[in-house]
Amino acid sequence: MYAMRVAAPSHPWINFQFDLAGALGAKTWVLLGEAMSKCEHLVGSPLRPSVARNLAAIYLAKGVHATTAIEGNTLSESQVLERVLGRAPELPPTREYLGKEADNIIAAIGEIDEALRSGVILPLNTERLKSLHARVLDGLADPPDAEPRENDPGQFRRHNVGVARYKAPDHTQIEGLLDSLFAWLDELKTPEGAPRADRFVSTLLRAILAHLYIAWIHPFGNGNGRTARLVEVQLLAQSGLVPLVATNLLSDHYNKTRERYYRELDKASATRDASGFVAYAIEGFAEELREQIKVVKDHNLRVAWESFIHEVLSAFKSSDAKSRQRMVALAMPPDLFLTRDQVIVLSPKIAAAYAVTGERTPARDLNDLVRMGLLEKKGRGYRARVEVIQAFISPVASAPTVTNAALFAAEAS
């Protein structure tokens, strides 16, 4: 149990307490272990530099798109990705603010990443919160219903507000509540020398609770959600336990489950209990990590498959036929059977190679690849047999499986 004095008598659930031992059920603890394991798998995963850069840009775009879409931004994920890559076309004047809103989040996350690469740990305090908020709202006009001068970037609200049924604490309590929050988050931090598992749990818990408490305190007239999610990103990024490519996954989860996101926030204040929101966030983080790991595994599988193709074909004397067969094997999908006519137009290079051969050459090449164990033939269709390099897959009785004997036969052919 971590505790400080209750700083908001009107909001007794903002009590800076969380019973770590009793609040989380067995399922959530299992998910925490899974999340930690998957973060460790991501760190140092072998990827081509171009692929790693591409994935980093894609997941940054997903996070930026998510945190702005939650607030009503209508830019698509692909449009945000273009802005991440610095090649976005100009938007019509009536939509320029949407691009600016995304650019502000990109800049804020970029500042966090750049600081880390320079060996700088950004503070987490009231001034840092104001700085993040100023970045979020930089160059954006106030909402039409905003009170005059009540939404200045980087300035706390000076009036009382409510969001739907929720009424935020009195504006005079904001600074005291935030001081208590940041002191509490410091108490929750596990020392560097502690076991890795303890530090991972502490990191994720601090990030999610910081997000929730900032939403509850609602310190600004506008931009609270985006600022809270940036704090979450900063805490995950600075932990040294979560790879940067995964630090925006929670925002993506909140956007994908937006209705539940708001419901969990509302329920947390109604029940005066943060554990439901924490469990919801941890479950989503583990789910997003599963998808991310799958993307990385798919890229690694592709690299291994390409290497296997080159290995098999290297046993044969170099020839025009083997060059064509290599191009075909590298281009074939593993999950779709293609006819001969579809195969010869898979790429311009393949089409050009077969344009100067006889009519029966494509079929001969494809059947050669089948004999080598690189392709499977079914009826008139062919597909890549990628499964021959997928080791240690548990057999499933209800589905076709690749046996050890089949694997050895394929490798020997």
C-alpha cells in the first residue's frame, strides 16, 4: 500500500492510494508478466535497419493518430504517418488545425525520444506538465465554448469544469493535487537496483495511474486527455524497460476501445476505485504487444524464408532457369494459391523474364520449385511452403500439420 494524505475532500477517490497486492486479480498479474516478456523480446529483435525505421514510424503514427482521434481529430492513420515522415501534403485551410494538432503530438513525443537518446531524463513535475500542455495546444484556437483566457497553453484552468457527469475538483485545489500526485509517483518508483520484474510493474502502474489522476484532476481547460497520455508515454519511455516502439501502444488501445475507455474512466470515479481502469489498461497493453510481436516475427520469418530459398538454390549450378525460379520463390505468398498465369505477373521483373521463354517454361519452373520443397501444389495452384522453416510449432489435431519427417524430407530434397 502506497499512501499520502487525502488532498481533495470533495473527491475522496483522489486519495493517492493503490493497494497493489489486493487490487489486481490473477489475470492481470499474468498479463503483466506477459507484457514484460514481450517487451524483452522486442528489445534487440533482429530487424533490417530500414524495417526497424519503418516500424518505428508506423507505431508512432498509430499512437499520434489514436491520441488525437480520441479527441475528435478526423485525420486518417495514413495521413498522420505522412506527417511523421515529413512528407504530408498541405491540408485545406478549414482542416489545417487537424494537421497542427497531430504535429504537436509528434513534436512532444520526439522531444521525449531525443532527450533519451541524449542521455537526459526529463523531469515529471508541475512545470513539465505545463510544458507538455503548451506543446499540445501550441497554435490551436480555443474551443468555441471556452471561457475567455481560460485555455491558455500551459496554464491551469481558473474556473470549475465538468465532463459529462463528472465534476472536476475546484480550480483552487489543482496545484496542491498535482504536487501530491508527483510526490506519490516518486514514491511508487522502484529503485534501479530492484529486480527487473518489480521495476516493470512499477513503471506500468505509475504510467497508468498518472494518466488516470491527471484525468481526474483535470488541471487544464482543454487538452487534458492528450497531456495525460503524453505523461504516460514519457514514463514508459524513460523506464528503460519498454522499447520506444511500444510506448504509444496504450494510446492506440484507448482509441480502439474508445467507448470502453470513457466508461472505465467514468466507472473509476463513480466507484472511487482505480483498479478497474488499471486492469483494463494492462490488458490492452498486452494485447497490443501481441500484435506488435507478430509483426516483428513476420518480418523475421520473411528474412529467414528468403535465406532458406537462397540456401536451397545455391546447391544448383547458376543458370537463367534458377534465376527465374529464385525470383518466383521470393515473390510467392504463403497463404494464397496462385495459378501459373497469376505467378508470371507477380512482378514486372518476373513478367519480363517469362516474356522471352517458351509457353511451358513457367510450369516447369514451378514444378521444379515444388520438387525442391519450396512450393506446394494443389490442383492448378501454387503457394510458398514457409511452414518448413517454422520450427517447434505444437501440432493441432484438427488442422493439417507439418511433421518432423516431412520437414526432413523437404530439407533433403
